[in-house]
Amino acid sequence: MKFVEESYNKNDQKAKDLLTSFLRFRGHEVFDNEDKYGIDLYSTIPDKKFWWEVEMKSRRPWTCREDFPFDSVSFLGRKKKWADQLFWYVIICDETHAALICRSDTIFKPEYQEKIYINTADRKGKDIFYRVPKEYCIFVPPKEFKV
């Protein structure tokens, strides 16, 4: 599946900024990953380091698990390349700024892998996703995700 630079340029920094604010409010020091092709961010709290991959989703607004429009959450298969490095995968709703969070060791299991045909204005073709039951994700409502 082709990389959509316009979408990346529109959403990447916004997603990182929102996640950074959320983490700093919770006592984390947050740093950009120097490898621009690697996991987005890492954060530290005393004696612990966490890795974070973040993306924005739009067109199907949600605020919590109950109004999330699907039974599962789709995570991009191409992020599996970092699965050896435990990380947290965060998806932020563009319209509401609600977020959901799931750990990579939960996401990248063979039973969740699906090859899906995508047909949108930006993308067409088959891509691999990992569809994780939404019950295995942490949902953070907008009032808690904002600082």
C-alpha cells in the first residue's frame, strides 16, 4: 500500500503533540525518536522507558469504547516491523480527541492478522491489518486525553 505523504504531513505532528501533552501531564519526560523511520516517541518516568507509536483517525468519530463504531480496532500491519521493541500504539480520533491505546504484544498476534482491500480517495489496494477486539484496548475519553 502506498504511503500518503499529504495525510502524514497533516496528521503526524498533531498526533505527536496531543500524545506528548497527555504524557507530560502524567509525569513523563517525552522525546522524539531521532530515527524518523522508527517508532514516533519515547518517554521516561523514573526507572522506566516507554515507546509510543501514534496516529490520527477521522471520518468515524468516537469518544469511548461504547460508541466506538466497530467490534475491533484496526492497527496497521506495517508497524509490526517494530514488534521486537515493546511499544504502545495510540490512535487518536481527529474529531473528538478521544484516544485508544494498545500494547504491541497484544496487537501483533497471528489470529488478529487480516489482509483487507482498501478503496478510499487516498488509497486503493490490499494491505495487512491487525484487528484486535476493542475490549483489549484502553479507551481514554476526550476529557481525560486533553490536559
